[in-house]
Amino acid sequence: MKTAIYPGSFDPITNGHLDVVRRAAKLFDRVIVAVAENADKQPLFTPQERVELVQAAVRGLRGVVVDHFRGLLVDYARRKKAVAIVRGLRAVSDFEYELQFALMNRKLAPQVETIFLAPKDEYTFVSSRMIKEIARLGGNIGCFVPREVLVALRRKLSL
Amino acid sequence: MKTAIYPGSFDPITNGHLDVVRRAAKLFDRVIVAVAENADKQPLFTPQERVELVQAAVRGLRGVVVDHFRGLLVDYARRKKAVAIVRGLRAVSDFEYELQFALMNRKLAPQVETIFLAPKDEYTFVSSRMIKEIARLGGNIGCFVPREVLVALRRKLSL
Amino acid sequence: MKTAIYPGSFDPITNGHLDVVRRAAKLFDRVIVAVAENADKQPLFTPQERVELVQAAVRGLRGVVVDHFRGLLVDYARRKKAVAIVRGLRAVSDFEYELQFALMNRKLAPQVETIFLAPKDEYTFVSSRMIKEIARLGGNIGCFVPREVLVALRRKLSL
Amino acid sequence: MKTAIYPGSFDPITNGHLDVVRRAAKLFDRVIVAVAENADKQPLFTPQERVELVQAAVRGLRGVVVDHFRGLLVDYARRKKAVAIVRGLRAVSDFEYELQFALMNRKLAPQVETIFLAPKDEYTFVSSRMIKEIARLGGNIGCFVPREVLVALRRKLSL
Amino acid sequence: MKTAIYPGSFDPITNGHLDVVRRAAKLFDRVIVAVAENADKQPLFTPQERVELVQAAVRGLRGVVVDHFRGLLVDYARRKKAVAIVRGLRAVSDFEYELQFALMNRKLAPQVETIFLAPKDEYTFVSSRMIKEIARLGGNIGCFVPREVLVALRRKLSL
Amino acid sequence: MKTAIYPGSFDPITNGHLDVVRRAAKLFDRVIVAVAENADKQPLFTPQERVELVQAAVRGLRGVVVDHFRGLLVDYARRKKAVAIVRGLRAVSDFEYELQFALMNRKLAPQVETIFLAPKDEYTFVSSRMIKEIARLGGNIGCFVPREVLVALRRKLSL
């Protein structure tokens, strides 16, 4: 059985993330969506909230489980016996950072491979950061996030 | 009559911005230079100061007016009945962010088109951030900003 | 009245090109889709065929006319009294070449501005070259080109 | 059983390619290294020679088989019931072309996912094109290609 | 005698930096590794500590001296009668920022040339920021930094 | 005495190239502008003509000599006892290719360092290829090339 990990802050999960999860689920027997607790930037949602929003979003997807982790990603991946770390690639700037991150992780844990997937083209411009910004300014983000996230964002931002 | 909006923080306006304004003014009947009030990063100048510095810089340019706005750019653009949002492109990294921003705005307001202009090559490396940094360190920024901005920067930084 | 030129080889015109034409038509009073006769790479369609395919594709679009030209683009733009040259930007590699091209043209003809538009995200990966390659290999390109182009490509490639 | 396809011209296979094959073999039950016969650029080696060089290079790798194909990659992938197309990513320029190619293939065959792997950092600058160029000029390419390729290149170029 | 300056925050110095110093030392008679005191981001190490770590790392390299500076880099370079500022280039995103920085510095001090060097490929993904992050999370960074830096990082982070 | 090599096809030399030569001449005791004879693309000018045009252009520059070479650049650099290969960087696409080329050359000859210089910003968009294209179409290229090149291009293209 091959396990892959899809790590991220998921603050909050977007339709772009969800699209990557679905694609990964077709490639691996088990996909762990792993919410990173130690984000340097101050997250809008608590780790617990982020985990719950991911759980609501991936409900019903076969072979997909949700978890959270602290510490080094590659240590977590080793504990989970994952063969791969999955990352979505949207843009060139993503790519550069992701490539550096993947090469660093390979140095730290050669047995875990990083693979890159391209999200659906219509999600190319969707990032958690932009979505929070637009929601704060009163924009309609209904087509960029799962229903539960929309509700949670409105409550959190008191809109 | 076709109206275009040139939005930005303009903290402060540079000769590179001014070059883009002049180019846009040849393409559209009216160009609104729109100072964004809600910048996440802490601006050096207040919105009021930034508006005044832009006004001093664009004085005499036909069809160019200065304004400020809060909230979502596309909402503002719709209220102003703008057909276009104008953005300057200097580098690849600009381009990527700008493209994502444009595609997001198109999703939110399909009737407003984003157009990109290239500033004069000698302004390729001029950004508000770099100019403030150099001014702080005592560098001569006289050839990168309008005269009024030079004076205002010196006063603000107590140089 | 403001005229813009949208130049290209259009070998053949794609839905991505057409999307740019429609966007340009909202910004300018007149848009000339200008087929370049002197392409260095050997085109699949003759200039005459390419012009006809563009004409069929833009039929009914207000303010859009089709033309062809030899020689320097900026000379043609000047003769047509165009205020702008329109270019579609899909990727970073596009952007770099286009920026160099725009700066060179500005040097040759400062009065003509180059503006960049982003095609619809679903056309990001559509290029004439890729479409011809896929058509040659028997792939279905029906959703990437106008109907007339599909027919013409099949006939030309004897599929 | 999950099958992945690693397509390419492999003209000839390099240590960079081989590194990607090894990584893919850990992720999938079966990896088909698929030599494309219809390369537009004139290859140095015939399809038959390229297949043989790949076979010599991957000998002993579990789950790796070698094949060749004509026509559309996605049609071939469907016939082989592959869940994934594997591509190596070395540089930003690679990335852009590869992303366009992946999105186009997804449109043509939504059930086949494209995944990107990063080759070992020391192979970042190794491409078949550069290797042939250096071999032609008499440079030592022994550390960039498998032993059999080195011999074959010398014979082909009559060095 | 030709002097070059290799400026940076060096918070802390990495093996990638050290690789650039060694390369620069072969090109110029004297290389000044110049620790910038006025970093905007809050450094982990004090200027004094950073200078000492650089000194320990470059010990024994001929023609290499360590210094620190405040204020504008080009003013410092002029005082030191440097002909060149040396910068390491790892990625495209580096390149863009560095190019802007170099062009700006050229405008401020035309007599000082900026030259770019590529660090060893295995250091492509090594940055001070990533190293501190990994050290904080308990990762092994022994192969990315000089011995003294490893010790200092452990003490500073109380690991 | 430190020697650097500035290699290229120089088909023909442009003001952008010349700008790089001038900058390199300030950094090294001797700069050899080395015309590559074995360009894969068919050059417009013969190696002999290209050498003569470079000679005319660099006349009077101290420490600059002109030469031509066949075979591998790094072999030539070793024979000339050069410490550095100089390359101009204009754009991101340049950078990627150049970086791969530099890393490959370092592998082949570790003792020769590649250094990158940024040409003057107004030459960012000047390439031999674009200049020949514009000259062919009758454009005025007087501000992009030395006087002798202008004359030679006109004669060669029978304008």
C-alpha cells in the first residue's frame, strides 16, 4: 500500500487544494492531508479549525484521511511510511520555492519523493491568502472555497 | 468615453508610476489614479499624503484625475464605470502576481479588463520599497521620484 | 477614435486569440487583427488562408477588421494611426519575449504603446503550434479553435 | 496495479532521465519508459537505437519496462491504462512548457494525471541536447550518460 | 590590486555563501565579506556574532577579509575602493531581485560593477532562512553550514 | 595577471555586447572577446567578418583583445589560462540557459569560473537576432550597433 502526504497550512482549504487532493487520491492508495501546526505567519484559523474544515471538505473521498503535525515534515512523512509528498504547482514562483523545498527535503530524507501536480486551470489564481483578503474586503468567494469554509470565513471575519 | 483605473498604494509615487500614468492617458479618455487606503503593510505616508503627492505629480496631465478607495478594487472600478484596470509590469515576478490578481478580478467582475503596460526601461528597477530603503540609508533618489516626493520623503524621514 | 492593432501569424487563429480580440474590442473603437506575412518559420497556411480564417472567426464582432502586412510592425502601426499594439500574455516565457519586443518597438516608434492582455485561463495552454501538432497526431482539437479552422486544418492535413 | 508512463525522445537517455525513472519506480507498480517515435526535430539515434539504449540503461530496475509509441501521448497512455504521465522538471523554462503540455493533455484525457519529479540536483543542467553538443566538440560526457550511451555516441559521431 | 565586496546579512553564513567566497577569491586580489548591520528583518544573530561566525568560516582563505558596514552598500564599496560587488545567484527569483538591486546600485555608483556567481549545484537550495527553520524544527543541518555555525545555532536555539 | 574570456557568436556584435566588454575590462587585466566559429545556427556573417567587426568595435579599449575558437569553450579557456568566462544576462530566460551552461562548464573545467554581468538597462532588449530581423525589414538600428556593424549589415542585406 502506497501512502502520500499532502501537507499545508490550509488556512483555510480552497477548491484548488481540494482539486489536488482528488488527483492525488487516484494515484496513491492512501492520501494524508496533513495540516501543519507550526506556520510562522499567524493563521486566521486554529489548527483544530483548519483540520475540521479539511475534514468537511474531503468527506467521502476514498483513501483520504486528515491529520495534523508539528516539527519537520520529512520526520512526519517517515513516521507515516509515506513514499511521496504531494505539492500543487500553480506558477513559476511556486515552482522555484517548491523545488528548493523538495531538494532540501530529499537531502534530509532521501526515501521520500516529492511529486508536483498541476491544479485545474481555473484554480491557478486561487490562494488562501488572496481568498482571505477578498473575503475581508467583502468580495464574493463562493466559487473558490467549499461551502463550510465560506460559512466559517464569514463567521470568523464577522461579515 | 472610456475610463481606466490605475490603482496602487503609491507610497510614494515614483517616476516609474508616473511613466505608466502618461502612457495610459494616451490610450483612454480618462485615467483615475486610485490610491488604495487599505494596504496591509504599514505605509510610510498616510492615504491623504499619498493622494496629495500623486496630485502634485500628475498636475497638467490631460484626462488624469486622482482618487482614493477602500474595499475591493473591482467594486470601485464598477462604480467608476471603468473599462480597464491598468498595471505596470517590470519583471517576471511582477507578472506572475499580476496575472493571478487579474484573473481573480476577472472572475469577480468580468466586465473590467486588466491591461498591462511596460514602464520605460530605465525605470525597470524603481520600486517604492527600494526608494524608501535607499532614502533611509541616505542615498540620492532625486532621479527616481518627482520633486515633491523627494521633499516629502526627506521631511518624513527627518533627513 | 482610438485604433489598436493585434498582430500575429495566426497560423491558424485559435480560441485563445479570439478571446484576446474580444477583450481588445471592448477597450478600443477599432481593432485591426493584422496577419503578418513575413513569418520566418514556414507557416502551414498561406497568408491569404490565414486572413480568411481570421475573417470567419471575427465575423460579427463590432469594430474589428482584418488586414495583413509586410515589413516592420511599427511602420504598419504608424500608417494605421494606431495608438496601441495588443499582445496576449499566457506564460512567463511569453512575457519575457514580449517585453523585449515591446521595448524594441517603443524605441523604433515611441508613439505606439504596447498593451498586454491575459486570455481566459482555460486558453492558457492553447498555442497554434501545439494545436497543429495535436491535429497532426489525430487528437481532437474541436474545443481549441473556431469551427472553420477545424475544417481547414483537417483538409490541410488530409485527415 | 498502478502504471505510469515516462515519455520522451531519449535521444539519447541521460543519467538525469535515469534518475527520474528510478524515482518513479518507487512510486508506481509499473513504469513504462516510452520512446516517442515522432519527434519533429531530427533525432541523432533511430527509434530502435533509442529503445535499445534505454533498455540497457534500465536493466535490473524492478517494474520498469521499455516501449515506443507513435501518435498522441494520451492515446497511448489510455491504451496502457496508465494513471500517470511522469515528467522531470529541471528549470523554470521546463516548467512552463511542461505545465502547458500537462494542461493540454488533461483536456484531451482527463483520466490521466501528469506528475512532475525533480531530478537529482547534480543533473539539473544535463540535457540530451547539451550532451550531444559537448560530445560533438570532443568534451568528456562520461559522467552524464550511462556507459552504453557513451559508447554509442562515440560510434555515431565517429569520434 | 582589485578589491571585491561580498555583502550580505550572513544570519548565519552557510556553505553556499562560503562556496561563493572561495570562487570570488580566485577572481580578485582581495575579497571583503561585508556583514550588513542594518537588516530590516530581525536577525537571529547580532552583527558581532555574525562577523565572528564569518571569520571562523573563512579562516585560511587567502585574500579574504571580514568587515561590517552600516548605510548604503555603494557608499561602503566606494570607501573600500572596490571594483566589484559579488552576489550569488541560485534561482530565477534571486536573479530578478538581484538584477534590480544591481541596476539601482549602478545608478547610484556607476564605477562599482556587480558580478553574479553561481554557487555549487548542491547548494542551490540552501538559504539562511531555510536553515534556521529546519534547525528550529530539530532537523539535521550539519551538511549545510560550517561547524562553528552548527554549534552557534544549537546554542542560540537552545536545542 | 588575470585573464577573462567573453565568448559568443557576435553575429554581429551589438552595443549591448560592447557594454559588457567595457565592464569586464574594468574587472580583469585582460579580456579576450572570443568569436565562436562553430555556431549551429547559420550565421549571417563569416567568422572572419565577425572577428573584424568586433575588432573595429573594441578598438582603443585597454586590455581587450579579439580572437576566435573552435571546439569546446572550456578547452579554449584553459589554453588561454583564463580565470573567468564572462556572460551578459538580460532576462530570466537568458539566466536559466546561462546557469545550465555555466554549471556544465564547471563540471568540465572546475578551475574556470563563469561570471555574469548585467548590461546597461537600455540594452536589455537588444539581441543580435532581433537586430538582424529589424534590419531585414528596413528598420533603423543605428542606436543598437556600432557604426561599422551598421554599414556591414546594410551591405550584407543589400539594403
